Amino acid sequence: MANRHLARSVVLQVLFERDASNNMTLDACLGRLVDYAKEFGARESDASFMKNLLQTTLAKQKEIDEVIVRAAPEWPLEKIAAIDRNILRLGLTELLYADRAQVPAKVAINEAIELAKAFGSASSGRFVNGVLGAVYIELGEPGKNDGSARKQAPQKGGKMPVEELVGAVVYAREGAEVYLALVHDIFGHWTLSKGKLQKDEQLHDGVKRKVKEEIGLDVEVEDTLGENEYIANDSNASGGKKKRHATYFLARATFQDLILKKEGGLDDGQWFPLASVGDLNFYDDILPVVTRAINILAQKNRT
């Protein structure tokens, strides 16, 4: 058994035992991790990996369980087999929170499927694959074409369709403070109000409409922050692909209560003072956009 796969198996044993007991403290879990590591013959060099994976899974369990509920709505969490439930928790921890340079998304999914085949029932592998696959698609299929010649290849039959998106870093001033209005998705990330540009709609108009729809704010668009692109499944193209091209802006609003539209994978919306934004969990492609917005706002404060 490959060493990291063995290490994940050790963490799974602790998660399964904790799920069954309902009263294990973190210290007790870490103690059992040491016991199982010895029993399974895990390498000492993997001790840090196992400890970090276990602690992250436990710390993020509430958020992860919410993702499972949304990704498998026909399966109440308590009705999912205990081993499958904890394999999903472990797999989602790596899919959502691991450093993708160390654990690519496809590796996180494949490892969870292998655990399901090894420790679950005959149908566990398919079930875990289905749930993690659904989350993977919602994330935009990160790393799907890494290392593949298909990365630059157009779809058969013509050019890849392009879907234009617009989004905004929304800010407001309240006294001497500057705040950003951010939305939180079911995958545990803080992100920006963003959505599809409608036919014949101008970029600034699309931003104003989308922010109003998602968080109930009227905004004035001020600066362009940047663009990014990624490939996603095209639900209207029989399993084909489409390119999503997003343009982001800085937009000013009045500081008032947010009215969150709890659809499209969003579960929260809040104002954050600039000083606390750096502690939030952002997607890799959103962080540079937020950083540029903060830099622009800092310059505005100096002038």
C-alpha cells in the first residue's frame, strides 16, 4: 500500500471511531492516531501529514457536513453508512482545504474512492465518486486538464463556447473604516458576487444587477480589477466544455445590511473590515482580485 494512502487509512480509522463514540476529545483522537499508526505500520515521516489531515477534518466537520447534505440531498447525513460518511469527510477536507500543489483535486477524489473500495460496501466507491464528483464540478473542475494535450485543444466540431461572467469587490465606508461585502459558498470559501452577463448587457450594468440580486446592494462601479478564465462543463452541450471568462470590478456601496439570496451555492454574506480580510479562506483565482482591490482602496485613502 502506498505510504500516503496508508496514512489516509490511519486517519480514517480515527474518524470512524470518533463517529461511533460521539465523545472523543481532540487529544483522545490524536492519541488514537498514534495507536493506529503503529498498528498499520505508517511511516514516522507521515506523522505530520496525518495529524494535520485529522485536525483539519475535525475543525471543518460542520462545514463539510453541510457540503455533503447539499451534494447528496437524497441521502440524509445520518442515513449514510458511517464508513462512507467519514470517507467523504476526509476526501472533502483534501478537496476543499488541502494545498493543491501537494494534493491535486483529482488525487483527493481518487484516494477517497480507493478508501471506499477498501473499507466500504460494494456500492461505496460509486457513491463517494458521485458526491465528490458533484463538488468537483461545482468548483470548476480544478486541474482537470493539467498535463494533458487536451488543455489547449478546441472541442470537436468547432470553437469552445465562451460564457461571460462579471463580478465585483464591493466596498463601503462607515466612519473611518472601510469594509468589503463578501459572500460565502457551501464549499467553505469567501468569494465575490459574480454571475453570468446577460445578452447585450454592458459590463457595468451586469455588475450592478448581479450585486443587487445576490446581496441587495445598489453600487457604483469604479475600477477594473482584472480578468480570469477557466474551463467548465457545458450543461447545454451534451457533456461538452465551455470557457468561462470573468471580469471583476471594484464597486462602491452604502454601508447597510446585506440581503443574501441563498441560492446558487451561497450560504452567508457579511461585511468585513479591511484588516480582517487577510484571514479569510479565498479561492486561488479570487485572492489576487481581492488583493488588487485592497491596494486600490489603500491608494484612495492616501489621496
